[in-house]
Amino acid sequence: MTAKRYRAGAIGHTGKGNFGHRLHMPYCNLDNVDFIAVADPDKEGRQKAVVETGADHGYASYHDMLAKESLDIVSVCPRWVDQHEEMILACLSAGCHIYCEKPMAADLASADRIVAAAGSAGLKIAVAHQGVYLPQVQAVREWVSSGRIGKLLALEAYGKQDHRGGGEDTLVLGTHLFNMMRLFAGNPKTVMARVGKEGADVVLTDAQEANEPIGLIAGDFVTSTFLFDADVTGHFTSRRDQPGKGRGYGLVLIGETARIAINGDAGFVSMLESDVWTPWESGQTWRDLGVPMGSLQSDGNRLAVMDLIAAVEENRDPISSADDARWALEMIHGIYASHLSSTRVSFPLDIRTHPLAH
């Protein structure tokens, strides 16, 4: 039997999210994919993308590209989310599977429509939470599942905490961490959170668009505690302008017998084989786990597309699916919903519009 060859394309918008984190590039090194076309209304951006990818054609309109090229897979690349739903629905209507930049949507109502449309069409959507595709993270997932660190007790996550610290960090970079938390602990049940700005509680009038239009944000300080099944707790914190230039960005998994640390771009993974971390005791050292390492962007994008193709052929969800992206966004919205109501809130959220838009 001859293996299927896939026809791929990409949608970008130079000046309005561009081609995201190079989501148009991973097809170039895949033997079973022919990269056919790019679409970008900006002429110079379109020509640049054609050269970069070796695409056969460039289109000013992605609708024209979808109508003429009979594509199997399309990357929805722009970082800006204001056109994501329209682009995704157009691709689904054309019968295309999708690799989409994160965040997938600006609010849960949009994410709900995307997930429902993909389900109705029987098509797959993978989302660019690249870290969960990397071999080192998949190895950690296996170790946690097999009990190598004992029972999983807690997850400690920290944003990059640079000039974007607080609300923007939570949305731009925290989404990777929330997605990764669910990879290890499953869906959260509740969240309790506080969001602050210059020492005071955030109020609705503090809501603003992020530096790029990817959804509403607020605050320069975010702290939150999630409860997962089996009483696993998950903490996320982000403060603006912390020292360290983002080196603290990442996730620590705390088990009964060991801890595993994954830095934010998953470039380093280490283990502390001790049931209690006590810095005043000798002999407690973090050691490199010695697993095959992949890079977040180049390897992550390539592995994501490879997994998307495997998901299509095996009729399963991608490792980071549209539903996973919706959950990451739901955890972020849950933080604001909890803060604004001064109470612990349960998932899934009843209100699907953005909490800061009310």
C-alpha cells in the first residue's frame, strides 16, 4: 500500500500576527508532505513566505487558496487571534485539518464554536503548544504515569515574569504551562485566584487588550491555585519585572518520592530524587535526566505536524488538540472569574464570554 501524501498550505497576515512562530515552516522536512501554497494579503510578506517554504503558489486571499488548491492540512499562523475563528472555519469548510497558533481564540464562546465545528466536520485541529510534543516532555509524562516519582502531589508553575509579568505573561506564556499541567494531571476541577495591579485588586476597568490583539488581560501580578483529581494541586504565579530575565519560567512536578523540573522552553529537564527538598541537607542535587532533547520551536512544530498526521490516520486527538487549547484558555479565564467573584470557581465555566468583558 502506498503511503498517503498530504498537500499542505499556510495562512499568514504580515503586520497582523505574521506567520506566528514559523508555523509555515515545519512541512519542508517531511517526506510525506508536499507544501503547495501560502496566503498573505501583504505582497512582500507573501513573497518572503513563498521563498522560505518553496511553495508552488502564493495567494493574497486565503479563501482563493482554499478554493483552488485542494489542501489536506493548513497552518493558521498569525499570532493575532482576531481572525482565527474565521480562518479556522474556512479551512474546516474546505475539508482541511489544521495546525493553529496559540492562543486558539480570544474567548471560550469562540473556542466552543471551533471545537464543535471540527467535531461536526470530522477534522483534526492541533495547536502550537510545542512543548508537550518534545521527547523530553513525553518521557516525563511516561515517568509520572509509571510512578517513577511516586504519587503526583502538586505542580508549581511560574511565568517568565519579565515586563509582561501578570496578565500578559499569563496569556502569552502561561498558556504553555497550563496545557502542560493538564498533560500530567488531567482537567482541573476548581481554581482560587487573585489578580493585582500596583498592589491593589484588579477591577473590570483595568481590563485592556494585550500588546497584540490576543484577548483581554489585566494586572501585573497573578497567583492561582487549581485543584485536579486525586487532590493534586497546581499553582501558577506571575509578577512583573522580576530578576532573572525569565530563567525561572517553567514547571516543577512534585511527587511523593522525587521532583522533576522542566524549564519554560523544555530545553532542560532535571530530577531531584528525594521525597522532601531540604537545601540545608547535603547530597540533595538535581541531575540531568539524560533524555533525547528537542528544541521548542523547530522540533516542536515539526513534531506537532507529524503527530497531527498520525492523529488523522489513527483517528485520535492530537497531543495538543483544539479541546486542549480551549482548556488552557479556560484555566486563564477561570483565574479572572475567581478573582472578580472573590471565590473559588468550578470548571467548566458557566459563562463562556471573557470574564473581563462583563
